[in-house]
Amino acid sequence: MTAERKAPLPPRWFIKLAWKVHRGLYRATGGRRGLWPARVDKWGTLRLTTIGRRSGQERPVIVGYLDDGPNLVTMAMNGWGEGEPAWWLNLQAHPEADVQLAHGPRRVVAHAATGAERDRLWDRWRTLDKELDNFARRRSMETAVVVLVPATKSAAAEPDRRKP
């Protein structure tokens, strides 16, 4: 019996540092650098602003994404570490969020893909990252595939859920 091959992954401290530097670049340049659009053969980056589930405060994070028609698709992978990322926990409590793309802002409503939708979107990610399944096996839980759907006018007109 052979041991299952583990995909090479940088140390956790390096992954955290890389995302901090990325967010710092975005802030230091006033948003002119740090975001890029997704392409057919490459994922893009977006800035997602959620509402904190306990604090009620805005919580921005930069995540990778794919386009799926009008929707944006990301994964709640937490840098392939254990646990759910805070932004995903926030979206589960308050699904409405703001997204800043390289070409402009968008209001979205989030949901976790399930069933055939999840399988299809996971396969799309797999075409861009051949190690996806190996990285996902490092986690004790299934990695959520998160779909960010453009908010309708009625959803956009809902009251602001931030705490005063």
C-alpha cells in the first residue's frame, strides 16, 4: 500500500503573509493594484466586503474567483487550512455583500453551491488547478463552493444590516 501523495503547499505562515501583503498592496494603491479579472484559463481576484456576524462592521477580504455567467464563484478554503474562513461565516449570517472587481463594484447575494451545481463548479476550478483535489483532502471538512449572485433591485432595497 502506498501513501497518498500530498500536494506541495507553502507553510501556513507564508500563505497568511502573502494575503496580508496582497491586501496591503490594494490599500496602498487606493485599489489601483491587487485586483484582476478572471479569464477562461485563469482565476481572478475580487474584494469582498461582508458584514461581521457578531460585530455588524464591514469586513473586507480579497479572494480568488471565477466567472459563471453573471455569477462569481469562489471557494471557502481558508488557505487550505482547517475551519471555515470568517468571510464565509459572515456570509452565512448575512448573505448580502459588496464586491469590488477590477472593472467596478457589484452588490451580491451569496449561497453555497450544492449537488450538480457544486460538482460543475468544482470541475471548473479543477481545470485551472490540477492539485485542487489534493489540497482539498488536507481539510477534514468539505470546502464550500460559494456563488455570488448579482443582487436584484428588491434585494438591494433591503435595509442595511450593519449595527449602528
